[in-house]
Amino acid sequence: MSASGKKTLDRLLSRAGLCSRSEAQALVRSGRAQVNGRVVRDPETWVDPVRDRVLVDGAPLRARGKEVWALHKPVGYVTTAADEMGRDTVYALMPADATWLGPVGRLDQDSSGLLLFTNDSDLAHAITAPASKLPKTYEVRCKGPLRDDQLERLRSGVVLPDGPTLPCTVLRLDDDDRSTRLRIVLTEGRNRQIRRMVQAVGSRVHTLHRVQIGPLVLGDMPEGACRRLTADEVLALRRAVGAGGGVSGGGRPRPNPGGAR
């Protein structure tokens, strides 16, 4: 932002919680924004949030409060707003106007469980930053019965192409001749980390389900449902990552109108 308090138009729209910055740039270039009665197509146009009148699709721009939402992501959905391959995205399970919320981290298409969304970029960064070491808990079904020494290797850290993993908590929940179910708690988040860790000790992940992020537990939220976090839940999450500020709260789980597929 400039010393005079002005912001570029794309940043103003993004900061208002309307959409992401890249989406704001596309919105402006398409001619959907007006400043003081004039259509503006340059996203880097300087705007005074106090003195200038900004319209989007003919309606005055109003800042949205900071929100955090939780989704019980089913298998089969990709964590992106749009997919070039035409696959179902997690936004199909969110409210119709939720495109201004961004996912906090991701879950692979073949993974399920707790996924957060927010328009608070500072909180999102605090949650995903390696320095926060926010614990994330997964229930993982692996191929075959895993030996104690294999579990100990997972706990101690395994060497991956992008470096050794940090020590983590690994608990055996149950097993049989065909598979082993584990509870794994990570304090870092790399691309497909658990799948690569399990492969490194000689097995393969069959299912991966995230059940907790810091103090926030997925609980009995139905698969495919989403809900806005309560003020107390957001406060607990902020405290866990040392982030200040406030986010307005929400309430009960909200089922996806189309259902989980």
C-alpha cells in the first residue's frame, strides 16, 4: 500500500475478501469493476479505499469479515478452484459464494478428511508455515502387517529425496494379515509426505484420512459437509499458531446441496 493509503484495485478487492488476488486481476480485466463511475480494466490502478467509490458487478464493494471454514473432504475431489482435467473440486462442496475463501494447505485427490478454508491470509500463512510446527493428525491404512522396526523408522524420520523428515508420533491402531492402521501426527507438511514415508519403509498407503489440525477435530461432521468455525474454535486455532486478530464465528455443519460423491 502507498504512503497515502491507496491500494491497487486488485489488492483492494482481495483484501476485502471478495476473491483471491489472481481472481481479482481477472475480474478487473473482464470489465466487471468500476471506480467513480468509470469501468477500469487495469488491476494495478491505484484506488483510495476511503474516497473512491468502487463497484463490482454494479454493486458497492463491501469488505467481508475474516472467516474460517471446515470441510470434510471426501476422496475424489482435488483441492483447487478449477481443474484443467475437469475433475471435481472441493469448491463443489462449499457454499456457492465461497470462491473468495482459499484452502489452507491441501489434501490429495485420493485423501480425505479435515480441510480448512479462510480469507485471512495471515492466519493461513501461520498455519502452513514450517516454523509453526502445528500438529496434524492422520489415520492411515497401510498395505500388509508393519513390523515394529518399520514403525520406529517412521517415528525417527526417514530420508526422502527432499531431505529427512522430522520425528513424528506413530501409533498402531490395529492390524491383520492384509493391512495395518496407524495414527500419524506430523508437525511438517510436504507434498504427499505420509505416502512417501510409508513407501520408504517398504509398504504402501491404501487410505489416508486427516482427523485433526492443531486443536480442531473433525469429529462426526458428515462426509462432504462444511461449516463455518465458531469464534472459540478460531481463537483456539490462532493461539495454537501464535496469530493475533479476530475472526467472526459460525455454527453447525452445512451439508453440500449436491451431496458427497
